[in-house]
Amino acid sequence: MHATTSGTAFADQNTHPFTTTGLIATIVGKWREYRMIRELESMPYTVMKDIGFRSE
């Protein structure tokens, strides 16, 4: 029983947003979101229209 309790406490600590791991995960997530938006913005208008973006 003791091993289970300490194991979950350790797992909860790693997912806390103010730990180093949480900070790195947040930065990586924001970077991936930024790159995805940049890739979408660089698509030609005809491709964007074909995948469902509204036409102007």
C-alpha cells in the first residue's frame, strides 16, 4: 500500500504546471501550436478552400 501511495504522489508532481517538466511541456505545446498555425497560413488559398475554410 505504501508503494502505491508514493508512486501516485510522484506522478502527480510531474504533471504540475509549475515544475520544470510541466514548464517544458507547456513550451513545447505552444511551439507546436505556433508551427501548426504558421503551416496553415502558408497554404495556398485554393487548398484552404478545398479543406473547408470559408471563402472571402
